Amino acid sequence: RSFARSVLWFLGFIFWGTAVAQMFGGVSVILMFKNYRYLFQEPYLSLPGWLALATALALLPTGVLAVSISVKCSRNQQGTFMYLLLFLLCLETSSAALARSYCVRTASQLESAISYLFHQHNWTCSQDPGNSAVDVIQRKLHCCGIHNYTDWLKASSLCHPTHVPESCCKEKHSLCRGDLGNMEQLSEEGCLKKMEDQLCFSMLYIFWSCTVLSILELLAAVSNGILMRRQPFHELRIL
């Protein structure tokens, strides 16, 4: 019993820390799909992020109860704690399954979506370059082209065949105009790989954090169950 109390006390603080981690992961996923909404039309893709935020909010009272139970056992608190753990396990299982599934699904859709976006990019002499979705992606991710900068050489809509969009320029070169003669001023890595890495990192972050958190919650449930064994079952009316 003393060991179970110590475990619950320790896990209470861990739950508060993981609430911050879950909130960070959820906000990252939501903002990522919001920033790239022109690539992903399905609004439900950010669902793992919202589930992670709900998990973070539920972890705060769960941590409070864990610490409280470790100090002084209360039948009502123990019952409520068990219900919260069950609720959290449902949230995390759903969030982890969706994150893993969406990582594979969106990665396969990303190449066709970004290829279409790049091929629709009309970078002509009559336009003011730098305002399209392609330019935003290239500036934000410090990349150039789909796979690399040579993708722009195949684009028939380019104003000059020896230039790429100015959004391919590295930030430290303020005088860069996309001239292929100054390759050191350009980002050579493609945008597709960078977007895939960013997408899968955010999704896998949620997947593994939910997996680890589920294991900790099972440990908390076992510890709480050990403390509940002393009390007759009929007295635990909340259960």
C-alpha cells in the first residue's frame, strides 16, 4: 500500500507534465493542417490534435486526484479517478490510432496534392511573384521545387529558364533573385520531403505520447486498485 501511494503521488506530477506535452502536440497538429489547408481539404485530419487537447485538459484533474488519493484515500475520489482513467484511455487509444492512420494516409496524398499545386503555379512576368501558396510553402520550409530545384526547370510557365522563384532564396541572401548561376543562394532541397517529415513527426509525436501515457495510466489504475482492496465492494457506491 505504501508503494502504491508513492506511485500515485509520483504519477500525479507526471500527469501534469504530460498534459503540457499533449497540449503542445495537439496545437502543433491543428496549426499544421490550418497552415496547409490548401493541400488537405478534409477538416477531420486535425481530429488527433483536438483529441490530444481534450486529453491534456482531462489530465489536469486526474493529476490532482492522484496526488490527493496518495495523501488521503477517499472512496469517492478513488471511484472518480478510475472513471477519469477509463475516459483518458478511450481518448488516447482513439488519438493514437487516428494519428498512426493519418500519417500513412496523408503522406500518400501529399505528393499528388503538392505536385498539382506546383504545376498550377503561374510564375509569369506579368504577375507579382511571391504571393502564391507555393511561395509561402517554399519560404516557410526553406525548400525549392517538389523534389529539388530542378523541378522548376521543367516548368514551361517560367519567365526566365535560368531562374527559379525568389521564394527559393535563402533568407540570409537579401539580394537573391532566383538566378541559377548563384546556387549557393538557393535552397536545393525539395518541399515534398520536408512536408512529409513535418507531417509524420507531428502525428508520430501524438502516437507515441499517447502510447506511453496509456501505460502510465494502467499503472495508476493498478495502484489505485490496490488501495481500494481494503474497502468492501458494497461501500464503493460510486462504482
